[in-house]
Amino acid sequence: MSFAAAERATTQPDATTDRAANALRQLRQNVALLERLCDMVDSAGAAGADAELRQQVAVQRGVVEDLTRATRRHLTELLRDAENSPPATAPRRRAAHARLRTDFERVEDRIRQATRRP
């Protein structure tokens, strides 16, 4: 491997990190949508929320659950890659995993708060 290729390998994000980050981004966006839908149900009141809105909340919860599983899988893959990486890239991958894992835990807290609602 040339010096330039080695330098790029240590400074550019890799596909595993990108997949985990993109999965987390999608999860965040869908959790925000779930929170907005739950706010709409709350503002309409328990009796005032129509069946269609409640159905949208249920569907969005399913989407969030699927994305949570996918994100967890990508984070596990990233950790496995970090553990099996050469010494030059392992610290960067471990750091990326730690940052993404922390963000994921924050999103999980938001999910728990949103799913305690209707």
C-alpha cells in the first residue's frame, strides 16, 4: 500500500461507519416524526384522536422498531470491524463506534419517552 493510500485509509470514513451513521440518521428522523404524531394525538385528546391518526402512530412505531434493529445491527458490525482492524485504523473505528453508540442511546431514550404515550 502506498503512503497516500495508507493516509486515506486512516482519515476517510469507511463504509461500515457510513452505514451505521446513515441508519442512526434515519432512526432520528423517524423518531421525530413519531414524536410529532404523538403530539397530535395528545393535542386532540384521547377521545378526539381519530382512527387514522392512531393507525399512523402504530405504523410509525413499527418503522422505528425496524430502524432500531437495523441501527443496532450496524453498530455491532462497526464494533466487530474495529476489533478486527489493523492498528492504524482500529482507534478511529472504536471512536466512531463510541460516538455513534452514545447518540444511539440518546435516541433510544427519546423512543422510550415517545412510546409511553398513546
